[in-house]
Amino acid sequence: MTQILIQGFLLSGLYALIAVGFTLIFSVGRVLNLAYGAYLVIGGYAYFWLSQTLGMPKIVGVLLAIVLGAVIGISKYRLIVKPLKGDHVAVEISTLILAVVVQAGIVLLFGDASKILHPIVSGVSRVGGATVTYNILTAAVVSWVILIGLYLFVRFTHLGRALEAVSMDVKGAAISGVDPDQMNQLTWAISGALGALAGVFFASYTQLYPGMWVTPLIIAVAVVIVGGIGSILGTLLVAHIIGFMEVISTSLIAAELRGVFTMLLIIVVLIIRPKGLFGRAEL
Amino acid sequence: MALLDIDKLSAFYGKAQALQDVSLSIAEGDIVALIGTNGAGKSTLLDSIMGQVTVSGDIRLKGESLVGKPTSKIVAAGVGYAPERANLFAHMSVRNNLLVGAYTARDNIADNLSRVENLFPVLAERAGQETSTQSGGERQMVSIGRALMTNPSILLVDEPTIGLAPKVFNDIAEALRRLNAETGLTILITEQNVNFALTLARHIHVMETGRIRVSGTADELREDAALAEAYFGH
Ligand SMILES: Nc1ncnc2c1ncn2[C@@H]1O[C@H](COP(=O)(O)OP(=O)(O)OP(=O)(O)O)[C@@H](O)[C@H]1O
Ligand SMILES: [Mg+2]
């Protein structure tokens, strides 16, 4: 029981971190960034290459992976999303293709085999019969700090409010002096950075392999559809629902069920709440 | 020199032309009304000033051209806008809606806020309410208030009184009058209600199918019965 509670909270923290970058783009830019999982792959491999191949200090590896994620986010906005202005289907198709291209590129550079990442923070602790690795504990804590930070940023700073304003009414934001283009670019940068960071933690929690973008994408899509829809607190809540569902199903029923319930949940919610995706979509 | 100069302005939605060679200038401290029926091009003209429509011709604020600038820069240059559909941030509080307006005018937020709340006391009472739950009149006040928070030298208001009950209608008219009288703010409104335009504005331009047909002072137009007949139908 304690095991499930603790694992549930830790995994949910990681899922929230995975989802928040995706929901941010959806709420501010109204784009389903299906290449979002590619940030995680790129972040994970960048970290692997920097810290385990080149031997840089881990923290430097993490930071450079984050910077790379932000740069790729900005490039994607400027090179693909902005030129395709408003054509959501085109954006979604091209981002999905991009994810596949990234996967192929990774195979080319690093090979097909999965890699084991050393834990970013090593060590294990036992809490009431539950095994807690410091690695996932760090991931969960970092995730909470980031989500709370993001929440405070949106509520209490001019820039954060401007992001929220763009998510609610682009014209209204523009005539208030906010440049929607700038805000979108900022969102893509934040999203890329968070995706890359989530990728480092996710890879060190599971494994690093070229197809690693699919599972996180499903988690992120689930969070958007189940109702987080870009709200930061909603993201945290839904990530916990999904995280606990997964821990409970894999530890009480069968480990093979990992991910299955999440996908079933997406379908069920789509059926009973078909406007889920297009409901309220603010930060 | 006029505060705002519009020079041979044409506006296009794709290939459709919504404004044709519109020229007018607005002096500092004036209240000007654009009147015209549905589809005359009133909102298009205001949107064009804000850089939201593709245009040819020129628009100058204090001699500086606004054409081709992004909307955010036009706001920063001193144009405040309360558009036709308000475009409020529906799930933000009244206060936060106003604060977004201060994005480019952060130096005197407290002063601007108290000016707005003094003008529309209900916005102070309802500071925490989400604008999605507000009445049409309150939303119009938030919209004008948000525009004032940008610290504008000219305020554009698109049909400020459309669909409002007489009491609220008067409150808003009075607020615009006070703004102009007490702070000298230059105001450009659009109206379909000719009588209202005649009581509020000093200069009036009558628009029809994308062109300005007649321009004059409110007094001139009021006395010109033929014009009233032709353009206002009464
Ligand atoms: N986004 C748009 N795309 C295409 N055409 C438009 C668009 N907005 C306005 N128009 C057209 O431009 C013309 C002028 O419209 P506009 O909204 O400026 O009129 P208006 O005077 O504000 O009318 P109303 O009093 O109904 O608000 C109309 O023929 C309208 O159909
Ligand atoms: Mg209009």
C-alpha cells in the first residue's frame, strides 16, 4: 500500500513534468505538437552523449540538454509552425513526421539498441517498505518545483499574464500591447526545455531508445484530453490520476499493462466527453 | 499637426476591398465619431489603425507612420482600442484583464488603475470576478478600462453602446465625456446611433460602403436636414 502510494506520487510527478510542456503549447498556441516526444528523445540522448560519452559533469549535461531543447523548440516554431500559420492539420502532420525523422536520425547517430542511463542522482532509500530511488525522487521534486514555479509565473508576472492572455484571446492580447508571436516563441522555448528535461529523467527512469517518444506523447495527450487542457493545476491533477492508475494496474494486475489503461482512458474520455479537446484551454 | 492622420487608406480582406481611399485627421483633444450602417467599414477602419488588417495608404500618429508595425508596437506608440467584440480574457479576473493592458505601460500602473476604477467604480467592486460571467455593460467597461491601462494618447472605441440598456448606455457615454473633459484624451468612436454620436462627438464622419461620404461638425450635420434624411433615415 505505501509502496503504491509512494510510487504513485513519484511517477505522477514525472508524468506531470512530461505533460506540462505539451499542454503549454496547446493552450497558448492551440497546436497539438505531436513531435513533443522528440524533445524527450533529444534531451535524453543529448544528456547521454554529453555526460556518459564525453564525460561532462551530470549537471552540465542536464543544462545543455535543456538549452538544446529550447533551441529546437524555437527553431520548430520559426521554421514550421509560423510559416504554416493557422493550418492546424498541416502543423500536426508535419510535427508527427518530424518526430519520426528525429527517431531515424537518432538511430543513425547512436544505433538502434537501447542504452542505460546512469541515474542522475544515485542512491536508494527505503520508506515504509517502499524502495525509492533518489533519481525518481529528484524527478518528482523538480517537476513539482517547476509546476509551482510556472503557476506563480503565470499568475503574478506581467510576462506570465501575457502568456495566459494569448491563450485566451490573441487579438485581445495584441491590442493590450502583447506580441503574440513573441509569446508563442517563448512558449515553444519553454516547452522544448521542459521536454528535454523530462526526457533526461524519463530515460533514466526507463531506458534510452530511439522510439522513446511514443509513450510520453501518449501520456501528454492523455493529460490534455482528460481535462488538464493546458491548465497547470489541471495538468498536475490529471498526471496523478494517470500515474496512480498505472502504478496500481502494473503492480496489482500485470506489469504488461503499463500504458494500456492510459490509452483506454483517452478513448473513454473522447467518447463520453467529445468536446474535451476543444473545451476551455487556458493556462 | 493633427494627432492622428489617415491618408488615402484602403483596406483589404484577401481580395475584397473594405475601405477605399479614406482620409481624415483627428486633432488632439477632439471627440470624433464615425457613423455608418452595418458593413460600412467602421470596424475595419479601427482594426486598420491597430495593424490588424492589410492596408495601403498611410496612418500617422504624431507624424509617425503606424503602417506595417505590429499591433503591440502601435499600442506602445499610444493607441488604445476597445474593439467591437471586446476580446476580453474570458477566464481571467477583471483586475487581471486590466493588468494585461498595462503590459507596455508599467510605470504608472497604480495611477492608471485608480483612474479606471474611478471612472467605472463597478470594476473595483467586481475586481475578482471572471469576465466571462459579467454583463454586457460591465464587459464594455472592462474593455475600455483595459484600453486606458495602455496609457493611450488616443482611445478608439467600436460601438461603445451597442446592445446596452439606457442606464448603462448613459454611464458609458458619461465616462467617455468625462475622460475627454478631465484628461483631454482624444477619442474616436464608431456608432450606428446617430443621436448618440451627435450628442457626444464634436466631429463626425459618415461612412458608406468603405468610403467617407460626408464630414462635418456635429452642429453642421444636425442642421443639415437633407443629410439627416439621406444618411440617417429620419
Ligand atoms: N475578417 C473579414 N474577412 C472578410 N471580410 C470582412 C472581414 N471583416 C469585415 N469584412 C467585410 O468588410 C466590410 C466592412 O465590415 P466592418 O465590420 O468594418 O463594418 P462595420 O461598419 O463595422 O459594420 P457593423 O456596424 O455591422 O459592425 C463588410 O463588407 C464585411 O463583410
Ligand atoms: Mg463593426
